[in-house]
Amino acid sequence: MFVDKAKIKIKAGDGGHGAVAFHREKYIASGGPDGGDGGKGGDIVFVVDTNISTLADFKYKRKYKAQNGQDGSGSRKSGRKGEDLIIRVPQGTVIREAESGVVMCDMSSNEPFVAAKGGKGGWGNCHFATPTRQTPRFAKAGAPGEEWEVTLELKLLADVGLLGFPNVGKSSFISVVSEAKPIIADYHFTTITPVLGVVSLGEGTSFVIADIPGLIEGASEGIGLGHEFLRHVERCRMLIHIVDVAGSEGRDPKEDFEKINAELERFNPELSKRPQIVVGNKIDLATEEQREDFKNYIEEKGMQYFEMCAPILEGTKEVINAAAAMLATLPPVRRFESEEIPLEVVMKKKNTGFTIDVEDDVYIVDAPWLAPIIAHTDMDDYESLQYLQRVLVSSGIIDALREKGVEEGDTVSIYDFEFDFVN
């Protein structure tokens, strides 16, 4: 089963809680606080696996959660870090935050991507000892791990995309110019999944070609199979547009050519501007007049035109050489740039409830929805800090602190972020 789109929920591990403990040893009085820190929660990490070619595994499993960090304990023993959860995806998978649609990562390289960070472990009470607070009886809770709903979208990494109506000979072409072995038959939609093939030109020179399932009029609106697979053309550096120049199924090759390009433009206007080589196939079935008429039609558009009879290799070498020459002048395969998830989305998705506890004049705020906002806040950037302040005000945390009796200079603690309160 070829699945190239999925939506899943991911949840990083929560940090372990810090411990409240005191040193106890014979003949040593008042050994002092020695509660250990909680362990960091495990991350959700995506990695590329070249042995996977579809997103089918995500059709049956939709929720992924990493391990929580362990709580700290006495004798300043820190809790164990939660294990990271590794999620393997095919190369070319684009990960997006589901609500905003922003690109979190394009898994086109072998670099792992941390999609959700585990929560930091809470501090044990030994961190809170001061000359005036020698026996702190409180510790910090661990921060919650990040949580997202993400969409996974597979966009094949291919240099060249094959386009054309069903049964024009795309599968035959890729089978004779590469090692790909698609199903070839004399009926529509023989190819129901994209097929990748590597075309070798010798001396270490090669490129990847993708046979995209046949498009028909209305494909960009979901008619036929093309709508589901047009996304795989988006990365292609150039296109080879194959046309049945003989019109062997009663269609006009000129109309076929225009209809396919119209579908490309409707789906993504950039695709219609992608460099194209046009190939008239099935020349053994066409008359000289048909071949000459279509050749003139394409060349008047200023496009390169070739003819071939794919099953017997007639003309295929010329097409491949022309494609290689064009690729040499084009930029590399498109990669999607990562984007920052809007803080507004982060805040909107969370429950804005919170609690405030006061321990030895430290005001401890517990608000799981606030943890990812703090994680995305640059403490050295004025605008970022101003945004965090607006969040604290709009959520009611500042007013609640005042109701609790916070005064100028008192310490406010929100997970791993501490600040002195200023009126």
C-alpha cells in the first residue's frame, strides 16, 4: 500500500520531579537539603530510513509518546533521563505543524530532527538553599514535554518527473532507461503509485527519474489518480512530458499537452514554469503528417522536442542526454525551509489553566501550556520577552501572583525560568 500523507500526534516525555530530602548521617546534625534533580524527558526524534518508501505505518498508529524522566531522590541523586522515541520516515518526508501548516522540517538529508523536546527535570531542594533559607522544604516539578499534532507528507526526491496521460508510455520509458520495473499493461492507470528509477550515464554520472501516475483533466481537483501524486512533482528539477503523438486512443496530442499543463498550473503555478522537454511517443503508430504537425506545434512554443518508440529504445538515448544536459544548468532538488511555529498557535492550542504555590517566599507557577512558550522564548531578545510578558498578563498569571501577595523583588519560578517580580 502506497501512503504518502498522514497525521499523527507526538508527545515528548515530561521531566521528572525534583526531590525534597535532607542529609541524614550518624553524628552529623542538620546535614542540610540533598534532594536530587528530576531527569529530562525523552525527545521525539525523526530520522530518515532509506529502507522505507511509504508512510503506511502511520495509517494504523497515530499517537507517539516518549518516556518520562525519573524523579530525583535523596543523596542528590538525579533521576534517569527518559529514552528518546525514534520515528523513522522515508527520505523526502515534509513534517508540518497541523494547525498552522508551517514546515517544521524537510527530511531530505540524513540529519535527525527533534520534533518535540522533552521537558527539563525539576530541581531538587538542594538548589534552593540560601543563607536565610537553610532547610527548603520544596522542590520543582518537572516541565511537561512538548506536544504537537503534525502532518507527514512524502514528496519524492527526484531530478526528473515524467508527465502524461495514462497509457502514453511513461512506464515503458522508465523501464528501458533505468533499473525500475514498473507494471506495464495496455490499460489506464496501470501505474497507481509513483515509481523511482536511477538513470546512469557512466563515469559516476546519474540522475533520479520519477514515473508519476497518469494525469487526466480535472486531476488538480481530485479526479483520477493524479491529484494524490501531483505533490511528488513539486521537487522535480525538470519535467519530461510524454505525449501519444499518434492519438492512438482517439485523443488529440495537442489537447493532451495543454490539458496536462493546465492541471499543473491549477495545482501549483510554479510547476507550469518548471523546465520541460516534450517527447512524442508511439511514432510507429503515427503518420508522417501527425508527427510533423505536433513537432511544429511544440517547437513554436520554444520547447525542446524529441520523438521515440520506447519499447524498442528508438530515440530514448537522445531524450536522456537532453535531460542530463538540462539538469546540469539547473539548481539542486528543492528543499523546504523550516519555519518557526507561531507562538500564537502554541498558546491557542493549550489549556491556559495554572496553579501558584508559595514556598519560602518563592512563587512557583505550574502551567503545562506555558512550558513550550518559555522554551521558544529568547531571553536575550527584548521583543521575545515582551511577548512572554503579554502572555503572563493576558492569562491572568500576573494578577494571580499579586493576589497571592507577591512583592517587588520576590522570586517567581516557572519551570526552568526564574525572575524577580517587578511591579
